[in-house]
Amino acid sequence: MSAPLLWIIFPLVVSAVLWFLKERRQLVILLSAGLCLFLAFLAWRVPIDSLITMGPISFNISSTLSFLGRSFILASNNSAFLILIYLIGAFWLIGASVADVPNTFAPLGLALISLLVAALAVQPFLYAALLIEVAVLLSIPMLVPLGETAGQGVIRYLIFQTLALPFILLAGWAAAGVEANPTDQRLLIQAVVLLGLGFTFWLAVFPFYAWVPLLAGEAHPYVAGFVLSLLPTVVLLLMLDFLNAFAWLRAYPLLPEVLQLVGSLMVITGGIWSAFQWDLSRLFGYAVIIESGFSLLALSLGNQAGLQVFAASFLPRMLALGLWALSLSIIGKQGSANFNSLEGLLHRQPFTAVGFLLAYFSLGGLPLLAGFPMREILLEGVAQKNLMVAFWTLLGSIGFLASGFRILAVLAKSSEKTWQIQEKWMQIVLLTGGGLALFLVGIYPRIFLSGVLNLLRAFQRLV
């Protein structure tokens, strides 16, 4: 048995089987979440490329699987990634049980996770672009249920993600030339520009991010949240893989400045537009943009602290985005997510309102919440490199937080003197659990975030 067979092919086959059972939505969601938890547990407890003895039975899980002349490699240093990605999958699938998602969400979501794991495992890793494109195409039926018309956000999402494909493949051709002739500056610049354009479209980097809030506002909030949180996470790890593989890319003198400029622009513009936004779903899109910007800022530091902030930020981000998406899906059942229809929500649906506010302020970096420790370390590191960039980045964060306080005022405003609890008990359990998790990670970051740093074991040349 091989690790790619267990963590890629097996869940892909199960997702195909569950597709035919999709009408039994709750059962399919339960089975998908259970499988993700099981695979995360196996990644934690089962060593790869080591002899495993169970009584009289001994066997070995190899790290490599060959398919159509390509290799899929999941070594022991990839265990932390497997744990993270399948725990993320389980987290979102458990929440889907109360989020009123379409029947196709669980089987397609499981297949999407498998393809994204394959994208990080494939060698040569430039073929990851093809697998990510397949994952993007697979996400379209999730975002646009059968019988509905795709909106502008979904169409632009498909266009921009597809535009990344030729640039990444051409960058692979140019990179091979650079490896053969490192002194060719013209070819080096071509490779860097092509690679930069590919990741620009993948990550919706400024100024190509207008589709993100559009998509968040059009699609089911929970489905959009799943796609917009999982895909950038894998693309960011893939970017780290590229930096780890190519010495000429790591040594490119303008790379830290470009990452710093682009990341700060995403945070600044995302924060400013957030301050004038009146729709919670579109605000979710701006939150995703800001988080991607902070990740690029962490990589721009070019040191161990930056890499640790980059890796440790994944857990707080996923908790906050998941809680936000779940709150939005509950709000969406009652009507619009526009500010005008949210007045007094704190009195009608207190758990939903508080869950949303905790998620929002955690992403904004408010003290005592999960996003604050990494945000503080990152801004300190950026200030040491460039104080002006740190100032403008902080200004973008303040713009995002200002919108949060405006939302708080709307949610709390009510002429009613009585309180109601309209949420179902399972929704209350998940919302309360998510809110407590944000507090615990914010108060005890070392306990909860130290394990995530094992992600960096797969990028030894960077560490």
C-alpha cells in the first residue's frame, strides 16, 4: 500500500460512491466528515516509509505512487499537511450538517480535498496546475446548483483561475531553462514574471480580486466559504513548494519587495473597501483577500519568524472563516445579509450574532482572539523592515475593524425588550464551540499553534 493511494485515491473513490447517495444529505455529510477525521488520525499515528507491525501482520506504507509516468509522493514530512487539510475538511463538513448546503456539497467537497492533496504531492510539481484546474472545475457545480444560472462572480472565478494555468505551465518550461543555464538573465526574468502572473491569478492578488466579493455574495455562503478558504490555503503551500524547489527563485533580489508591496496593497485596499461595504457576504470576500495579503507579507520577511507566522496563521484563519460562513448560512435562512435586514439580530439570534462577531474580530486581529498573536508578530516584523508599510497595513486593518464595530451597532440596535433564541440546538453547539475555540487559541497560542509549525518540515531548504 502507498500513502497517495490511502490519502488521495481512496477518498476520491469514496466521493464518487457518495455522489450516488447524495439525496440522503445528512448521511453523506456524516460519512464524509467521519472519513476526513479517520484520514487525519491515520496521518497522525501511521508512519510513512516505516515498517508497521500489528501482531503477526507486518506491512509498509510507501511514500510513492506512479501514475501515467508521474509520481505522487507523500513522505513522512508531509504528515502535518495531511492532518491539517483533512481536519479542515472535517471541520467544514461537520458545519455543513446545519448550514443547509446543497446535496452535492459533501461528495464534491471530499473530491476537492483529494485533488488538492494530489496537487501538493505530484512530481514534477508543475503538474499541480492541472490538478488545481480540475479542482476549480469541480467546484463549479458546488457553487452553482443544478438548474441555477451562474452569476458574474462564478464566471470571473472560473476565468481568472483558468488564466493561471498557462502561465504556471510556461513558467515550468522557463524554469527548466534556468536550471540548465542559471546565468541567462533574460530567461530568469521570464520565469519569474510567468510564475508571478500565475500565482497572481490563483490568489486573486491586487488588482485581480474583484471577483472574490462577487462570488461570496452570489453563492451559498457556506459553499463559497469552503472554496475561498481551502483553495488559497493549498495555493499558498504550493507557492512555498516552488520557493523550496528553486534556488534561483529564493535568491531573486526583488522577491521580498514584490511580496511586501502586493501583500500590503491587498490588506490596505481590502480594509478600505470593507469600511464602506454593507453586505456581510461580500465582506467575507474582503476578509479572504486581507488574509491572503497577510500571508504574502509573512513570506516577504524572508526569515524563520515569517515562515512560522505564515504556517501558524492557518488554524486561526480556518476557525474564523468557518464560524463566519456558518453564521452567514444561518442568517441567510431568515433573509438578506444586508445591514438593513440585520437590525436587532443580537436579540433574535444571539448565538449567531455573537459567533459572527467573534469570527470577524478575530480576523481583524482584536486582542484575546485567535488572530491577534500572529498579527502582532507579523506587524512587528514588517515594521522592522519598513515602518511605512507597517503603518499602511495597520491602517487597512483598522478599516476592516471599523466596519466590524459598525456591524456590532446594527446587530445590537433593537426596539424589542425581549430576547429570543431562534437557533436550533445543533447550531448553538457548533457556534458556541467555534467561539470558544477562537478564545482558547488566542489566549493559549503556543499550545494550539505549535503543532501547525510541523508544516514547515516539508520545506527544508527554506527552514
